[in-house]
Amino acid sequence: MKVYFLGTGTSQGIPVIGSSHSVCQSTDFKDKRLRVSIWISWDDHSYVIDCGPDFRQQMLASNCQKLDAILYTHEHSDHTAGLDDIRPFNFKQGEIPIYAHQRVLDNLKKRFDYVFEKENKYPGAPSVQPIEVVNNHPFSIGNKIAIPINVMHGNLQVFGYRIDDFAYLTDVKTIDKSEMDKLKNLKILVINALREEPHATHFNLQEALDFITLVKPQKAYLTHISHIMGFHEEVQQKLPENVYLAYDNLEIII
């Protein structure tokens, strides 16, 4: 299974518009981060987790040719605003399944009502098949099983996903022990780490490292990274030997 990091930044991306922060001025490509998303593929199967405002750019950069479905973590715009740009896949493949909590599906129907229109639908609009994700109810994607991981983003419920020995969690602030039990024996864990300073709704760096220590994956990759975290290369030097800062267009094979 290949995991391709489409974006590893926060809701504003890096560089932040109009910012004179030194990280935003960096010329290192690893310090330039689109909104957070990953592409998972194996054999002839191809799935994206989250579809943010940089989706078109990410699909072009990654050369993704096929989209079997989108798995959504939650409804915030940096994770959902690119839905309209699935149209080229619609034209090639037809309707695209989207998996999400029912609350998220309802939110998308309000914001992208023309996508979900059944009568007199504009012929160029995207077409989706909404599928509800329910906690403790794994579901099939291709020939693999996706296990929802229920976490909290402040007071907002968010889904992470485990597929085989890989798990992807973003926008986590707290997680119950019963959900952590679903993360045993991972080869790769991807987890959010916003910055070093505490934050009300996201893990900071120390919280992410403490979580990794509890879960004990073979390797962990940090994502959803703010410019305030610092320069990629400097932060990487401070991390434990099995923990890595992810960066845009990084590919890992599991």
C-alpha cells in the first residue's frame, strides 16, 4: 500500500497569505504545505482522505488518475472545500462514493446543494454517492477494511481511519481509551501536531509525541503542521528516531 501526503499544513496552509514569518519565507520545499490530505493506493484501488481547497493542485502534483472514493474526517473547510473539483473523475468514472459521519454529509448537502440535487441537476455538476460512517462499524474499501477511529477535535467529533497496519488521525485533541485500543500493532501512524505551544483543539508537539509513546507504532509521521512549529529540518532533528515530520508529496510504502 502506498501513502502519498497530498498536504500536511493547517487551515491556512504555508506560506500564510501576507505573512512575513521566517518559515513562510523559507525556500525549502518541505516548509511549503498545502491543506492536509492523503492519497492511499494499492493494486488498482485509489482513495483520498479529505478533499480540501487545494484538491485540484494536489491531484495534478500527485498525478492521481483514478478516485474510487473520498473518506472524510470532518466538515471543516480545509478538509472539504475541494468537493467541486472531483468533476474530472466524475466525467471519467461516474458517481464517486463519499464516506462520512451523517453530520458531515448533512453539512455538505447544505454547502454543496447542487451536488446532491436529484431533479433538474446541472449536467456539469459533480455526482456523489453519500455513505454514512458509523463508529464501531468497519466498512469495505476495495478489498480492504477501513476501521473508523472516533476522536474529539475540541468539542467536535472527528473520524480517523485504520486500514491494515496504517492509521490516519488528524485534528485530534482527545481520544478515549476504547478508541486507542483500535490502534494496536501499527506499522505506520499519522497524527496531527500543530505547534509546540498548547492549542485548544489540536495536539501540540508534546501531546502528539506522548500519544505516539502510548500507541507504539513502528513509525509515526506528524501532519497538520503550522508555520509556528518552525523550520522542517530544525524540528526533525529534535524528534525521536522513529518519528518524522511529514511533508507535501512524501510517499511511503507499507
